[in-house]
Amino acid sequence: MKMFNRYLISALLLVVASCSPLKKANKSFDKGEYSTAIHQYKKALKADDPLSNYALAEAYRKSNNLKKSEPYYKAAIDHGTKEEKAYYYYALALKSNQKEEEEKKILREYLAKAEDEDVIIWAQNELDNLYKLDDLRAKVNYFRVKNLDEINTPAAEYSPVYNNGYLYFTSNRDGGKTYKGTGTPFTDIYRARTKGAKVDLSSLEALDDNINDPDINEGTITMSANGKTVIFAKANNGKSNGTNEVNLYFTRYRNGQWSEARPLSINGKNSWDSTPALTADGTTLYFSSNREGGYGGLDIYIAKLNRRGRWVDIRNMGPHINTPGNEIFPYVGGTGMLYFSSDGQAGFGGLDIFQATRDGGQVVVENLGLPINSPADDFGLFLFNPSRGFFTSNRKGGKGDDDIYTFVNDDPNLKIVNYFLSGTTLTPDQQGIMQPLSNTKVVLVDEEDGIIDEVFTKSDGQYEFRVYAEENYYLIAEKENYFTTRIDFSTIGKSLDKTTLKEMVTNVNFEIDLPLNQIVIEKPIVLNNIYYDLDKSDIKEEAAKELDKLVVIMRDNPEITIELSSHTDVRADEKYNQQLSQRRAQSAVDYIIAQGIDSKRITAKGYGESKLIIENADSEIEHQQNRRTEFKVIKYNPKDTSDEEGDFEQGEEGDEDSEQDDSDRFFSDLDEDTEN
């Protein structure tokens, strides 16, 4: 018995010893040190072990080496792994190695026996995309691309941004400490002076220490038009006692230096928030995040800058843009299109660059095709003008890791029509003269009340939106202590024929002013055209149309409670008039409640002839003025709009002109030796 125990203990020690490398690898993996984990998993790897093969494959995938993960996912599957995700990621690895037919086969085999509902959605989406590849390859394109040799090195250079004569980009070119997640040096943000694609390497410099940290990865950068406000991604220090998440930070250039970088309020707890992109006016921020509530991996979100300089109204861009895969590196140029990269839309492998626009009220997503995209990762597009720009790729033929490329679009029919809708929010002063109303939130929505865009007006009350061809909209203006205003607008029938245009870019402007009336408790407001048949209280068709307007007011102003009142003239018995007016008021209230308005928010009150507007009325017109329906606000509970300290300060983005060069000379070197 003692001998048996001794042998048993020895066997257990051998098991523990054999598991030790795997435990170390798992520990490194859990800390996000994927490069370290790869070496440790290789030591612990058993050819017929699905667990260690799957773990090694995952470490390769998470360290941005999906191609190398292929044989290990296959081994995990061949030896009976229970992880259904292995089939999906194995398929993606096959695609990255340009083995599309094998990918189709493994996806079909998996879907025939799949059980995990989430993975089924991913796999079916990927299989559907594969059958679109032939059409993508047949697409006619006019792009010419070229490696930006002057700036690229065997290290990684990515996410180019042009601003005021400088090209900004992210790179790990200077070596330094190694980030254990990828086994490569930590990344910093750099800039160099450039005239188009002519980079002045003598001006190359890393950004300020308040932006770059030698022990943390700095990622994609975006900035205001004058270059004095910067938002960038930062984190991944890889330490067990540090953060493994990625957050967005901002800094301002003041008094000759950058302020200490501070995190934005929109960062999600324990989420990956990165690849920011500001619109030209600095009031809209696009970014990518894996926060809860998305459609898959990384999704693209949007946030708006409010009057207090705080990012608010964060919303997911929806299933037309986001997929079960990853959507990342958003960018909005001056073309009315959203550009982004995705591995969940139909593409050639890895990340592809897509453009999305609205057409007839629908979001249309289009792959930019070859040669912008490739079987490798293609991302980080930035436009210099509608036909020229930069992007990033780790395709074959580059200098090493991620490289920055330039492109020219020679499409002879390239015509951009920008439609804009602008106006002023107004309110009457004490003399009834309309005056600009500042700090008003204006929202552009589609016919289904889906938010397209929103802004906060400044002191002049002005707003501006980009609108799109052949679409119906509503404009909604709201401000505390004012009734929300809703006005419809349409571009249907107002589109320009692009074939008749001579310029590459044409702007079309529409104007609508938005009046808002102040909410005054107990102030009566007359509803026009609310008429009843003699001695009747039934709601007529004409009256229903007017009451529908009040329904809209109630929906758009959920903070108000109203009294709806009915009044008569004096041409009947006083008691009768009182009862008739009560029946009429109640009939109108019942109609409004039937449209979905909470009965607690509206009260019916008949006043009969007790509140005449015109005493001793003589004419029918005067009697009609007395015979009216009114409503008044009897309770108002405004939303709490107090905010913490803002991320930005309104108005800090200056009006300095950018130093863009003549577009005919921009990327002039692309006339030779380009990839076709």
C-alpha cells in the first residue's frame, strides 16, 4: 500500500510538472501577453491535444498573426475540440492565406452540425460573404496605389492623418520596450512635414511626452481643423496591475505646449475604445468599441459635442454598418460618405476598407475593391480631397509590417454632390420679433424617427446638417423651458443630375428656420380649426388633423402635463354650454389618449361661456373666436441637463485655413510605378 501511494504521488508530480508550462502560458494569455504565451504554448504543445492547439491558435490570432494560427485551429478541430469558435476562426485563417474553397468547405461542415447560436450567425455571415467575392473582383476601379517609401520602415507605420502641412501617423519604428501582447515595441505617434506625398524626413519627430508614453501603446490620432485639439487612443501597458483596455484621451495645444492628456468621458468600463475620427467642424466623434450591446466584436459608435463641451448621445451606428465581425477605423471626409474597415462585411481577407452613404433613405455599404483592398489588412483611410488620399496595409510587397500607402482615384465620372440643410433656431422676444435662440439641440431624423445627426446651436442660433438625395426628414429643435419644434423637410425631386456637372464637387444648400416658443405655465394656446357640428361633441376629420399636431407636441415634450379646454359662445343656456364644452373637451382628450398619450398627462376641462375672448360678440366671426379649443401647460418637469466638466471647450477650434497644396501636384509621384 505504501509502495502504491509512493507511485501515485510520483505520477501526480509528473502530471503537475507536465502541466506547468501550460499554466504559465495560460497566465500570460490572461494578462494579454500573447507573444510570451505563444512561446510558452509551443513548449507545452501536444500534437494530439485540442486544448493546447486551440490556445496557441488563439494566442496567434490575438497577437495579430491570424495567418500563423491556421495549422493549430485545424489540429484542435481534428482532435475533437469542443470550442465551436475554432471552426469560425479557422475559416478566417484559411481566408487570410487565400484558401477560399477550403474555407467554404469548413464553414459548410460546421453549419451542418453547429449548436452555438452566436457562432452560427458569424459563420453564416462569413459564408454568405465568400459567395460575393467574384462580384467584388469583377468590379471596375480606377484607383492607383503606391507605397509611401519615404515614411515606411520594416516596423509598423499606420493610421495616417494630414493636417496643416503635417502627416501624422502611429509607429513602433524606434524600438524601445517590447509590448508582450504582440512581441513588438510599444507604438508612439509621430509627425513629419509633407507636401502631398513628398515627405520631409528631416522634420520627422515624435509628439510631446504628454501624448507619447514609452511604456504604453499610443494608437490612432484625430484632431480639430486647426490642429490644436487632439484625440487619440492609449493603453495596453500589458502589466498585471495595469489596464489591458484601450481608452480615448484628449489634449490641447496651449501656450506653446500640449496639456496633460485626459481620458474622454465616453470611455466604457473594461472596454476597448479606439480609432477616433472627428468631423471637420469638431462636433461629431466616430470611434470603435467592443462595449456591451453591440452586434459582434468591435462596432462603430458616434458621439456628439454638446453646448458644455461634453461628448453625449453616444449611439451605435446600427446593423447596416456593424456586423458580427469587427468594424474599426472610421473616417468621414468631405464626400458625404463614412469610410471604415471591416472583416465582417464581404471582403478579400482580413480588414477591407468600405464606404457607406445614404441613398433614398437607405444606408448603402460598398467595398472599395482592388487595389485599395487586398487579402491582407487594409485600413486607416484618410482623404486629402475626393480623389486622393492615404491608407494603411500590411499586404505583400511592403517594407515589413503595416505600411502607409497613397492612392489616386482616376474615375472620369467621379462627381461629388453635397447637400446641406441649414437655418437658425428662433424665438419671439417681448415685442414678438423673432430673435436667434442659442444652445438649442437640433436633431435630423428620418421618417421612422431614426437619428441621422444632431447639433447644438451656438450664440447665433445657426445649425447645419448634411442631407442626402431623395429622402424625407424631420427637423426637431429642443431646449429646456421651450416647446420642442418639429418641421418636415424633403430632398425628393431636388437632386442634381451628376452627368450635367462640370466640377468635381458641387454644394447644394437648403434653408429652414426653426421657431421655438417658451413654455409658460397656465398660458392658454389656441388650437386652430377645432370645430364641432351644432350641439355635437364628435371629433370631425378636420379637427382630428389639428389634434394630431397636439399629439406630436405631447410626444416631443414628455415633460409637460396639459389641460385641454373647450369654450362656447353665449348663444345657448349657460348650463347647457357648460355641459357641452365639457363633453367636447373630453372627446378631444379621449382622441389624444387613443393615440398613445398617457392619460395622466392630459386633463379635460369645459369652461362653457365663462371665459369669453370678446364680450358682447355680435358677428359670427366674433362668436367663432369665443367658440375655441385651447390647451395650457399645468405642470412641467424638465430633464436634468447638468453636466460634469466638459471634454472640450466650445469654440476652441479656430478658423485657420489648412495649408493644403494644389491637388494637381498632390501625389504627383503616383503617375509612375503604381500598383494597378
